Amino acid sequence: MEQQHIILSQDLEKELTEIVAQCSPDRIFVLADTTTERLCAPRLRDIEAISDAPHIIIGATDTYKNLDTLSQVWTALGEGGASRHSLLINLGGGMVTDLGGFAASTFKRGITYVNIPTTLLSMVDASVGGKTGINFNGLKNEIGVFNSAHTVILDTEFLRTLDHENVCSGYAEMLKHGLISNRKNWSELINFDLDEVDYKHLQDMVATSVAIKERVVTEDPLEKGIRKALNLGHTVGHAFESLALRTNRPVLHGYAVAWGLICELYLSAVKTGFPHDVLYQAVRFIRENYGRFDIDCKQYPEIIELMTHDKKNTAGIINFTLLGDIGDIRINQTADRKEIEEALDFFREG
Ligand code: GLY
């Protein structure tokens, strides 16, 4: 997988103009969803290098991250005269960058694409690292390929369009990046005020967070080893997210990850010696900013069952990424049913 360029944007017009000059595409298309078309696309309209590009507009939210929408994008590219030398610019959150990245990677066996993430979640996670795909048969990201964007442009001005919940959601992935890096990052993250966001400070923290992810992805682009560090909090987090969907109380991805972090840091404390003081710092910060997710012990079997379906597992054994300390990453860990139940007890009571 080719390495992508990541630009912390200073001047969107200049950067896009340079990318277009570098790629010299025969045609350019912009992919947006109904929300980003309204809130974010106006900033692209006046950029001369792309002002003639047709906008392909798809439904917003994860429910549209499916084969029908993908087919609409392929059709729009085909009808718009896209060739192998065309360029697709994905403007949106993770749903748009994942689906657009997959559409570009498969159209005529692959055209160049650029991501302009507009949510914190997609800036620090989804749009970086080359994972593309769609949901299929009720399973998240079931179909997809690894293929990097030519460039990811991080323009934190777009973050001002986000509501508080979406800032918190993306911030959970930043907490994860802090935990797999060092104490300085972690300490900065848990001292940031999510209720009164300082956007200038957030921009610096986004740059640090993305650099952490980029380092991991460069070392292991296809997730054979150390990239699994990025799954911290996600084994339990995905199970909570699926349970929330099934019980008609959907939650934002980052909230489920934050709650998953509590359980997985507990397992880390029990199994790999993770320091208790940091566990309690995490619990405090997450409780204060993400609230609680009500689960009942009668739901434990269902939650554990959901964990066994995770695509990170092999041979039905639940795979966790745990920590021995901040930055001391232990991939390919397992936990038995009793240990997982204990972690869920801690989550409910802690
Ligand atoms: N979202 C985790 C990864 O990109 O590997």
C-alpha cells in the first residue's frame, strides 16, 4: 500500500490546487453527503481548480454506507465520464471517506482519491490509513480494501460545524492514541476541556494524534501485527455499539469506544499490569464526558457473543489489544468468560 500524504491545512485552496496540478486528472468529482454538501461544500465552491467538478451527493449517516449507495457513486462516475485518470475528492465523515475510498479503489480498477475529513472521528481515524469499505449483510465494514488516499487534508476549521457529541466521539479515538503513545500525550488529553473547546489547541492535538496513527500504519499497513494497537477499546466497544443498535438506542462510535476503553483498561490492569492510577484517570474522564451505558448482567452472554463475531478474532477466540502501561502495547491477548464478566461488572460499578 502506498504511503499517503497528510497535510495539516493552512490554505485549502492552495493545497487543493497543488494536488490537482500534481495529479493532472482528466475529470474531478466531489463526493459529499447531504450534510457536508450543505455545511462544508460551500468552502470548495470558490476554489477554481475544482469549481467545475460535479458533486455526487449521497445520504448522510451509516445507514447509507451500503451497496446501493456504492452503486449510485459508480453510476455517477460512469455517467459523468470518469476514466482511470479521474480524481475523486471525498468530503465528509468516516462514512463518506470509507465509501468514497472504496468506490474510487474499485472504479475501473482504481482511480486516485483525496480525503477531506470533516469530522473529528474521520480526521484522527477513518480517513487516515487506507481502510475503505461498506457495511454488508448487517456487518460493519464487511466488504472493502486497503488502499490509501493520495492525500488527506486535515482542515480543522470544519470541526466548528460539529456538535458537542460528535467532538466527543472523535476525541475517544484521540484518547486511544494517547494511551498507546506516552504519558505526556495522555496527560494533555485528559486535561482538555471538551465543554469549552479551544479549537487552536485541538488542532495541535489532532496533528499529534494523526502522527501517532500514521506511525503505526506505516509500520504495519495491512494489520498483521502492531496496527492491532489501534483496536484498543474496540473489542468491547464494537459489542456495545452493536448491542445499542439492536436495542434501538444507537450510540456514536466514539462513545462505544470510550466505554470499551474502560473495560479493556480494566482487563489490562488485571492481566498485564496496567497502572491502577491511570485506569482510574480514564474512568473519571470518560464518566464525566461520555456518561454511562446501561447494561444488565443478563445481557453479558449477548455482549460476549457479539465479541466472538468480531472480524479481528481467529478460530472463535476473542482477541484483545491490552496495555502493560501507557505506550506498552500487548497485541493478541485473550480473556476468558469470567474475566470479561468481571470487566463488565467493573464497567457497571466503577
Ligand atoms: N481504525 C483502526 C485502523 O485504522 O486500523
